[in-house]
Amino acid sequence: MDLKIGVVGFGLRGHLALEAHRPGEGSVVTAVCDLSERSRTEARAAFPDALITPDLDHLLASGVDAVMVLTPDDTHAAVAVPALEAGAAVFCEKPLETSIEGCDRILEAARRTGSRLYVGHNMRHMPVITLMHDLIEAGRIGEVKAVWCRHFVGNGGDYYFKDWHADRSRSVGLLLQKGAHDLDVIHWLAGAYTVRTQAIGSLSVYGSITDRRDRSGERMSEWFSLDNWPPTAATGLNPVVDVEDISQVNLVLDNGVLGSYEQCHFTPDYWRNYTVIGTEGRLENLGDEVGAEVRLWNRRHRGAAPADESFIVGEVEGGHGGADRLLIDEFLAFVREGVPTRTSPVAARQAVATGLVATESIRGNGGLLPVPQLDPELVEYFDLGQVRR
């Protein structure tokens, strides 16, 4: 019998709901909740047999087996906690929440109710990342000692500075909203979580642009264009723009690994470059999509040298290099069978905590700050696969 999936939020992230709708193949979207009439109209067209409602309680009372929380980040706890309390398994889009307290409320609700919680960190399924992770696990560069990531967010102006993401009262900052992806990957590749972090950053470009307007009711697809260049010529920014557009973060992880993360929202190109240095070699990706190259150096060289080995990122069907389909596959299997997952609610919380504290460092004096750690009992519960002892 198909799992009955409820979807809360059918806007920008609605493609994940479409990915989960597999009638006759194990899962079907039976209910959609959204406050926007436009989104409800689009949901009726996408899921003609589903209940469409603006009321969360109505959706939860409809008998869904699982709920996908695809709402704006600062509303995740308000949706996920009632869904967990209703006995539904929950897929929560990343970042898990916009506060440490919100994250912990969600995790505590999952443990208290025994309802299954899954967080949609799709980069743990991106082929370029899984290739690098597999090489590390195979011991190809020895013991990891440093992980560096440069994130060139070439679409940053369109993606993050023309709607609520640009307002720190909603998003907190882009080290959380965007950086949660990469901070989670740094933790995964290093096999540890950040315990101390220090950062600097600024609003270097978009803060001086005065062409602003309220885009409520619009979608990013309606204003995005590669012709929107250079960044200084951007128009129609959000009325409030008070988040950093460039940031540089240093990380100290609990196993001694050192990390760094650089994020810039006004580059001409859009990709991530990871470098992982171990006791016996170094990995680096050139490009991050299908056909990209992961290079490995594990012999001594004079100066710059061709890689000792190169690996091409293979093709997988679906969005984000095939990661979206693999993510939903894993979520559905987790709901049905409780199988171990590559993603982790604990890791999702630690990525949020790191991004928040790094942002605090930027907006303070750039000092090295401790990252609050999670209750050990919660860590144990999720490490055991969400099984009560």
C-alpha cells in the first residue's frame, strides 16, 4: 500500500513533493497545506486527488503517514513539532531551523513521540560529495586533518537578495540558510562536528543598491536571469537587506580537524570547491556537477603538478546531480523500514549551530566562540537510529 504523504508548503521547494509523489510505486501525496492561494491552486493542478487546505490541523487529521515540511526555514519547528506529535514521520527541509532552540525542540519532539525524523540534507547524496567521501573512507589520503570549502554563489543576488532571505529577522544570515549545506558536508567529510568557530564578513555589494521592492506573491523563477549582471546593477532587491554577502569562517572540530568555509554571493561563476588534506594526500574537486573532476595527489611533487589520479563524477538522474531522487528514496525507505540513513538530524542541528555561532562572531568582534553541543541523550537516541532503549 502506498504511503500517504502530506506536504506543508508548496512553493520554491515543491519539486521535492513532486519527487515523493509515486502513485502505485510506494508513496502518494494525499494532502497539501499552504497559506498562499496561488500555491494551493498549483497544488490542485499537481495533485488533483489530494486534500488541499490552508489549515495544518486539517492536513494532520487526514490520516497521512508522513509530512514533508517545505515551508520557510523560520517556521520549521512550528510545523514539524505538531506533525511529530500527531504520529507522522517528518521530512524537514534544511536548514533544520533558524535557532538552536528551534532545532532542539524538533529533536526532542521526535524522541518524546517516537515519530521518525529525517532532514533533507541532499548534498550527502550529491555524486561529487559521495565520491570524495568514498575516497576518504577508503584511506586514499590517510587521516583527514583539514577540510576547506570555497563557495562561489554566482546566483546569490537573484537567489537570496530579492526576497525574505535578505532579511536577518527571517533567515538570520546566509551562513545559516546557505552555509548549512556546506558546513554539514565539512562535518561529514571530517567525521566530526565543530566545537569552536570564528568568522568575519560584510555586506559589500548589495547593501548599497537602492532599487528595492516588495516581491510578496512572486517566485524566484520569475525574476532569475543570467543576464542580471554585474551584481552592482541588480534591481528590485528586498526592501530589507541586512545579511552579509561575503563571509569567511574558521572551524575547530571535535577530533582536531581544522576547517574553513568561504562564501561569496557576487561571483561570476556558481560552484563549490572542496579541498581535503590528509596525512597521506589531498583531494580537490574541479566543478561540482555531472562530468566534474575530483583530483587526488598522494606523491611528492615540485610545485604545482598534475593529479596522481583523477575521477570523473558520474551521471545520476534527477535534480542536484541526482541527489534529490536519492534523498527521497532514502526518506521513504526510512519511513517504511527504519533503514539507516546517510543524513542525520544530529548533524543537521550541528550545522545550524555552527552557522549561527559563526554569524554571531561576524556581528560581534570576530572572536573565536564555542558552539553549544547537543544533549548527549538526544545524540545517543538518533545515533541508535531513533530506537528507544
